[in-house]
Amino acid sequence: MTRSVYFNSPFLLGFEHLEKLLERTARTAGDGYPPYNIEEDGDGKLHITLAVAGFSRDELAVTVEENQLFIRGKQTEGGGKTFLHRGIAARQFQRSFVLAEGMDVTGATLENGLLIIELHRPTAEPVIRTIEIKALPTGPLDRG
């Protein structure tokens, strides 16, 4: 795999971690299961809806680890069943989303085979800070 350096500019200070996030996101982008929607509800609210038909609440887990949202599902096999046709597989999954700084997961609900995860994006307020410029002591400078 060739590695591209996107943040190799001297004007982008402290953004090295973004390259790692982009690489991690690119690795998981190809997996299409389970399908999902992302909706914006206004006022900084987002909803991620995953189609998790056949999963019970106990077979799903929603966690946040270091600015990354993980949704995991693992179905338990019902023992003693004989299938004549098996089109609905009991499969496990892990879906992850990288969260921006300050994003907050406020809740999750499971209804009619849809897992809805609620997030809140705080409104960014501009921050202006004035940095004091200190004067060096007057007198001859020793530039030795």
C-alpha cells in the first residue's frame, strides 16, 4: 500500500493524528454491513440509524473509545435447529465512526430492527485570544 502524506505542510501544525484517522477510516469504508443512514436534525443533533434486524438489545453494544464510536453486534446461534434454507445468517459485525472533538453520544434506542444512535454536535464559538508580547530586558545582548 502506498502511503500519501496529506499533512506535510509547515503551516499545518499538530494535525499529524488526522492522517492516522483517514487511514483507519479508509480501511473500514468497504464493509457494507449493516447498512446505515446518517441524518442531521438541526440544532447540532445527528442520528445514525443501523439496520440490525434479528439482533436483540443484549446482542448489541455501543461504545465510545478515544473519539471513535463503535457499534458491535453478535448473534447467538439457536441450537438444535435444522435449516432447509438459510438466507438470514447469524453474523457478527463491527461498525465504527470517527467522532470530531466535542461530539457527544447522547443515547441509543432499538425499535423495529433499527438501532438509532443519537449524537450532539456542540456549536463552535469563535475563540479570540490575545497573546502578550513580552519585552526582553534592555541592555547589551550577549549573542556570544
